[in-house]
Amino acid sequence: MTSVANNRISIKGDPSTHYEIVKCFFSEEGGVQTVKVGSFDTSKPVGNQLYINTSADLWGPYFTQKPQSQCNEPCEPGNWKCKIEGTPPCCYKCAPCVEGQISNITDAQRCIRCSEYQKSNTEKNGCIPKNINYLSYESIVGATLSSISVLYSLTCTVILGVFIKYRETPVVKMNNQNLSCLLLISLTLCFLCTLLFIGRPTHICCLLGQVTFGIVFTISVSSVLAKTLTVIIAFNATKPGSKLTKYVGTQLSIILVIAYFLGEMIISVVWLASNPPFPEADTLSDPDYIILRCNEGSDFFFFCIIGYIGALALLSFIAAFLAKDFPDRFNEAKNITFSMLVFCSVWVTFVPAYLSSKGSRMVAVEIFAILSSSAGLLSCIFIPKCYIIFLRPDLNTKDNLVRKRQI
């Protein structure tokens, strides 16, 4: 308030004060001179109480402007005030905000963390939305893998047509043509099931992806195992007094495939009933991306499926290896041995590669494992037969097979 003498007095009763700020220096004559360089007046509004003359002539030859009366410049947005130990409270250093945190004011006491769906910009003074990451058809990797999948599925379809057309020839009939056709159909579905892993994850794709993969792969590997066991049984049934004669034919092989298929179905049904896969947005694995992926729901059941298929593949490899030295009429065991060797090698390397990957790379690793192992089965088992059908028809005769058996 203002007194009768026109002086301002605070509510506490203190009169306003006015100070002059002077600079003292020694003159050439040796005396001390003073020059007014500013003032401090409490009667003025807050913010205008301190006045400093910025003229460089008042501050001597060492300053081009008034000197700073603080340890450092104010911290710009994107930084925060970090206290320096052993210095006065007014002394601090400006530390930049870490990734995922920002400061949008000057001299911020601390940085503010962005939400889980945002990241800090380059200047660390604002939050921006995170990029979305998933294996899309528009990406180079997604387009390449989907093209390979379609190409191989068409190849399987063509080979299936060839086997149907030449079903009466010895090279097709001698190795259980029904199982061969079933294997080709399941391999076609193996290649096509990878398309469920590409694109933005949805609830349906997550439910069907791993389960479909497990079922069609089980049918493929169990068909190979059944073919191998059929070869072993057929060879041993030719020995005098053998009791395996009644098992020769397609009935046993179909029963084996159905039995292994039911085992896989039980695992899949329990998985879907207890803890099914679902789509999720992973905001923690990568600070710059929101990773859209299918959460397996239960890693235990996922690796149960991998282990179940791996056990069938290992049995197929062992059985084929034992039968590889059978006479030429049964030489499909050699091809199965190589195919199972490729198959097992791919999936042994898949597990560490899958666990060490994240985001779209994890999906790409699984798709690559499916495509490469399926391609190994297709190439090792069916390409040699197509070679005989088209390029060596002289070997695809009954007389040739009889001659080999006699040798």
C-alpha cells in the first residue's frame, strides 16, 4: 500500500527499498572511482525490479557485455538440471534426456517419460507416436517369402498332377502312391500356411497360424515315416517265414498317419482350450517401435508341437538310415534320409535363431524354417522321381525293376 508521504509499504510493514549498483575501479591517479551500472527497486513490479546497464563501456576491455552472475546458461528443453557435487546449489550441468523421456521447459528439474505408445523426438522436447512394426506383404522380406511360398505350392500341385497322370508307372506305384499324394498335398498346405504369418496379426490368424502349421507338418513328417516303415516291412516280408506279410499294403501306413495326426490334434486342442494364441502390441521390446505380433499364449505348447514334429522327424531319419542299403527297388530310403537330414538341420538351428530374434524378424525366421524344411522334403523325395519320369523313361519300366531285383 502507499503511505501519506507517497511511499509504498508492504503488508508486513516494511518500506520499499532502492539500491544503486555501482562499479568500483582504480583511476590512473591511484584513486577509487565509482560508476553506476544498475539499480534494484522493490517498489517496481516483480521482474522489473533489477536493472543492469548492458553498455560494454562500463564493464572494461574483458567483457563485450555485462558478465553473467551464474555458473552456466539455462538448460534448454530436451535437457534437465543435474546438480554438480561440491558446488553451490546454483551451479549445475545440463544433462540430455534419455531415449523415451523429454523435457519441454527451460531449466527442467527432471525429464518426463513418454507413454508406452510414444517415443521422444530427436530434440527430446516432445513425444511422437511410435512406428508400427510387423511383417507386411509390402515389405521386401514379406513379399519375397510370400512369393516363394506361392511358387513352391504351385510346384507341389504340378508334381501332384504328374503323379496322378503317371500313377500306373512303376516309379510311382512302387513307393506307395497314396502316401506320396498325401505327402504332396500336405507339403502344399505347409507352404501356404506361411501366409497366415504375414500381414497385420488378427485374432483368427493367430489362432490358426501355429495350429495349422503343426497339423500339416505332422501329416507331412508322419507320411514320410509311414513310407519308410512301409519300405522296411515290405523288404522283411519277402524273407521266408516272415510274419510281416499281413502288414504289407497301404492300410498300416494310413493307420500310422492317423495315429500321429491324432497325437498332434490332442496337443492343439488342449493348447487352444487352455491358453490360445492372441494378437498383442509389444511396446517394451523395442523403444522405437510398437511390435504387432501373435503371442503364443503358452510357449510350452508351442515347443511341444515343435518337439513332437522333431521326434517324428528323428524317427524317420533313423528308420530311413537303417533302410538305405536295401536293394534298388527300395532306394527311396536314401532320398528320405537326405530329406530328414535337411529337415532336422533346419529345425535344430531354428530354435536359437527364433529365441534371439524379435519383432518381424522372429516371424521371418519361422517362415524361413517352414519353407526351407518343406522344400528339402519336396526336393529330396520327389525331384528324383520326376527326373526318371521325364528324362529317363527307360528306367521307369517293369522290366528294368525286375532286372535290378535279379541283380
